[in-house]
Amino acid sequence: MKAIYRLRFEHTTVMLCRVLHVNRSTYYNFINKRPSKREVENQRLRKLLLEIYMKAKKRIGTRAFKIILLRDYGVNISEGRILRLLKSMTLPKMSTIKPRFKSNKSPVFSSDNLLKQEFNPNSPNQVWTTDFTYISIGPKRHVYLCAILDLYSRKCIAWKVSDKIDAQLACDTLEIALNKRKPKEPIIFHSDQGSQFKSASFRKLLDEHQLLASYSKPGYPYDNAVTEVFFKYLKQREINRRTYHSIQEVQLSCFEYIEQFYNNYNPHSANNGLTPN
């Protein structure tokens, strides 16, 4: 059912139901089903738990969650229910154990996939995705574009071109997005497992702004399909039609495509024909 719902903008419902051997009435009953009171309450509780989780900077356990829920929100639920809700949210595990010895090895960060191919959030600033792509500017010379999308409307909210594909490019692009959107609530930030997105400087920037890192499975681009498709059409519609000789030409080309065409003119299928902007 979920597969049909996710692919409904790419293929007709009739064809998807026929291919997957699902009765159409069963599918429509599934998507029109109203959540139970328990499910609605669980959604509200998950939002409160996520808020507490970010305020506490991932330092507390279920007992502390229970105390804070009762103290700050007047919500009294069992520790067992809190634990079940936290498990369903698949947040990175919290630990209060201090390492006994220092290590020269690079820190190992959680690589959980929090997005899980849920590409249609209910409102802006819930899920941002990012990736890099390369653009040729001559024989054996390339520059690199980093872009960040808001999955709600598929808008490209930040982009930057550089001659180096490094953590600094990722950080600079993220800072552009943060300065534009100024988010107040936690956001899932999804990328592939590139070293730039797992660098200490980039992870620090995520933590400072309450962004929850989410990563695709290694070598599995479908977990970041929306960003991959964005780059695919960028190259088909703009990059592959031109010949570039400098980074300035690439910057101008990207500006014309992203800011003038893609965000403000191009009707997007995920928005029922409306532009991302």
C-alpha cells in the first residue's frame, strides 16, 4: 500500500494496483482511513518527545523523559510507553558513558536512516535533503555543486558551486539554508554517507541548529531519490546543453536554472502542477 502511495505521482493508481495485485478499493480504504484516537495521541507525544530530546541534547533516558513530560507538559504516561514511542522514532541512541581513553581515530557517528523514503512531509522545514554533483569546465577539470531541497515543496532552498568537494562546501551550503529559513523546530537532514556530511565540522553545525542527521544506505541512491532526480533534470535541461570554461559560467547557469526556472516557473508533479516556490 505504501509503495503505491509513494509512486502515485509517477504512475497511475490503476496500473500500480494491477502490477502489485492490490484491489483498488482496498488501496482507497487504506489511504482514506482515519487515524484512531490512540494514533493521534501517539503523534502528539512523539512531537513532545522530539522537542525534549533536542532540548536535552540527547543526554536523557526514559525516566527523565517521564519526569519532564509531567513537569513541563502535564502529561503522565508510563516509562514503557515512552520507550516504545522512542523506538518507533528510531532516534540515535543516547549514551552517558564517557570513554576511558582518548583515541586518535575519527569519531564514529550514527548512520541511521530517519527518512526511510518518506518523501512527502506535511509542512515545510520538516525534511531537508542534500547531495553533490560534478560539472565539467574543460578537459579533466570539474567544479562541484551542493544543493539542499525542502521535501515539502521540492524547493531548492540553498546551493553553492565550488572547485573543491569538501566539508567546507557542505557547511557553507547548509549555512545558506539556515540563514534563509531560520528554522525553529528540529528538522531531519538527509544525505548519503559521504565523508563531507559525516565530518566533525558538519556534524557540529547540525547539532548547533537542531538538525537530525539521516543517512542513506551505502551505495543505495533510492534513499535520496528526490535529490538524485533534481540533479538528473538539472543536467538534462541545463548542464548537458552547454559548454563551460569557468566556475563563473557554471554559477550563472545554475542561478538561471534553479532560481528562475526550477523554483519559480517549473510546474512540479509532486505539487499538483504548482511551482516549488
